[in-house]
Amino acid sequence: HRRFEYKYSFKGPHLVQADGTVPFWVHTGNAIPSADQIRITTSLKSQKGSVWTKNKSIFEYWEVEVTFRVTGRGRVGADGLAIWFTEEQGLEGPVFGAADKWNGVGIFFDSFDNDGKKNNPGVIVVGNNGKLLYDHQNDGSTQALASCQRDFRNKPYPVRVKIMYYQKTLTVLINNGFTPDKEDYEFCAKVEDMVLPSQGYFGISAATGGLADDHDVLSFLTFQLTEPGKEAPTPDAEIPQKDKEKYQEEFEHFQQELDKKKEEFQREHPDVQGQPGKIPCAFFLAADDVFETVSDRELRQIFEGQNRIHLEIKQLNRQLDMILDEQRKYVSAVTEEIAKRGAGFPGQQGQVSQQEIETVVKTQEEVIRQVKEIRSSVADALRSISGAQHPGSAGVYETTQHFNDIKEHLHVVKRDIEHLVQRNMPSSEKPKCPELPPFPSCLSTMHFFIFVAVQTVLFIGYVMYR
């Protein structure tokens, strides 16, 4: 069972109260809450900030979904951002703006390469029993329980992280922010047999050094996980009577404010009085003009096209894996046949040879079919990208020519594969004992990956340069 816990969560658009505080959370240092987000640190040197829950969690297993942005003008950022679950609040300290020697776990989004190994930005999972000092010089690599290398700076969409702790297993999934798909998560790290405190505080912190980034947290959503068969406590049973009265009073206050706003609107717009929901057309025209300009629309279309490319490349990778599996089966079948013939089984020679030849033919036909599917899927992606370009922009011809080059390279790969298939196809003569064919070369597949990677990088660089 998965249940949302509002006391351990925050999100916009009405994130802060009138006095500048976040309900059920406390912020320290340079953190600045606003209506839509919390800026943990600004892009100034030597900044530290953090946000922590006021109350300890009362559930054993949990899941958090954090949405954040890390933006900066520099090619390299610093220092990074951390998501915490600890036994005590680490309000201030040297570890990404939070206290050291924590008892619990920290998931660090480290954007500065302290050890010079060129493995940043990265995501690092570090556990602590309250006695260890964090190894800053090595970016925590000597203490990391799991890690993955992901670039989370300056993305077109917010980066999303899903952290799940269930039955002593911690799993980290990340959405890099390349696409608008909120559920496009990829596996990052997993730690098994991990024992965390049964109760603790959730928090998120950030820090800057000589270099600086803006670290903005848009939402922090917490969910309680309950094992199947165990009934989760009802939400009403956990809310004290005093809190219920307070929430009811706030609701009545907001209701009165809403009624006042309605009366003021009716006095200012007597022509629409008695017609709730009807607003003059001029309002919509002005809102449309402010909401999306031509350049914004072009940028959105480009990002949508990039999303299609991202999905098509994933599909291509899956289909190429299938092709490689088929080729491995073909090689293993031929190798086993040669081994049997070497061991000397003359009685079954003709029968086995015919079966193996039919298997080879079917395998190569399947390879040709899947290559055609790859070609058609790439062609669809190219058409979608061409359609996403604005018809009046100056770079349409160059972009079309750019993708025509990609198609030409893919045709070369297809011809190489077909040549390999024809070379390995058995003749129409009387079946003979097949000789050991050369093992399939990875040259064509490597060419494919090189061409796709280079052309994708050049296209992204060209779009960013424009």
C-alpha cells in the first residue's frame, strides 16, 4: 500500500504561509521559500541552506519523489545538493550544507570534481552510523554504497528523483530532465541489506563554494509504504483534535476570503454578473499573448522533437540487442554442429546439417526484418523532427541536410548487414557440411553506435548554438 503523507511533503503553487514559513517544515541558512519552490542556495559563493521536517516519521518503509533544478552560468558548478533521512536533524554543517556524522543515509548530487577523476556530476549513496566523517577530498567514493554518473545541471525540464526504502532495500531512480515525460525514470543505484533508523527526519540541503549554482527544490513528496496484508492506519486516526480545529478554522478563513474576492470581481465587472465562469474575450487574448510567444513555441517544438529522438534511440537499442542475441544463437548453433562432426557421428550427419541450415536461413531473415524495422523507426523520427521545425526559420535546410546524412549512414549500415547475410546464406545446391564461418564482426554495430552518438551530439550542439 502506498499512501501520501502531507506532513512530510511540500509543493507549489501555495508552498509558504503568510509569515514565510513552510507548513510542517523548518528552513535554515540561506534557504529562501517562495510560493512555487524553495531556493536552498542562490548562485553566490559560500552559501549553505537546508530544509527539514519538523516531526519524525512514524512509518518504517517509505518513498520520496523530489523535483529540483540546478542551474548556473558556468560550465562547471558547485558544490551540490543532498537528500537526507537521518535520526536527527542536520540543520547546518559541512556536508552539502548539513551536519556531518549523521545516523541514516544521504543521497548526494555532487556537481564538483574534488578528486579530479572526471566522474562528476554524479549521484552517490552514503550511509553513516553517526561516527564517520564524510570524505570530501575523494567525493565520498571511499564511503559510497552505490553510485551512478548523471548530469543534472541546466536541464530543459526539472530533474526528478524517486527514492524507495522497502524491506531493507534502498533504490534510487532518476529522470534526467531531458523530456517532459514525468515517468521517464532510469535506474541509478540500489543498496540491499541496508538498516535505517525506524524513525527519522527527511531533509534536503545544498551548498556552494568557489563556484556557485542555484539549487531550487520544486516539490518533496513523501509516501508511506505498507506491506500487503497489513492494514495502514487511517489518516483521521493520526490527526489530533487540536490540529483538526486549527485546519477547520483556516478553511473557514480561506472561504471568507474567496467570497470577498468574488464580490469585488462582480463589482468591477458588472457585465458578467450572474454568469460565473464567463470572462471577457480580451482577457483570454491578453493571456495568450503573454503565455507563449513564437520563440517559446519553437523552443517547445524542438524539445518535443528531442523527446521523440530519445524514445526512438531507446527502441533502436532494444532492437539491436535482439539482433545480437539472434547472432549469438546462430554462432553457438554452428559451433556445436562443428564440434559434433569433429567427435564423429556419421549416421546423423545429413539430418542435422539440414536442420542447422534451415535455422541459419530463418535467423538471417529475422535479422533483415529487424533491420528494416530500425530503418522505418528512424525515418519516423526524422519526419517528426522535420515537422517540429518552424517553417519560417532559417535553419530548416541545414537541419534537413543534417538528418539526410544520418539516413545515408544508416543505409550504409544496412548494406553492410545485407552483404554479411548474403555471404552467409547457404547455396541452392545439395546441402554440404557447412564450414565454420567467421564470427560475426561487431564493426557494423559499432559504426551504427558511433554514427548515432556523433550525429546526436552534433545536432544538440547545433540547436544549442542557434
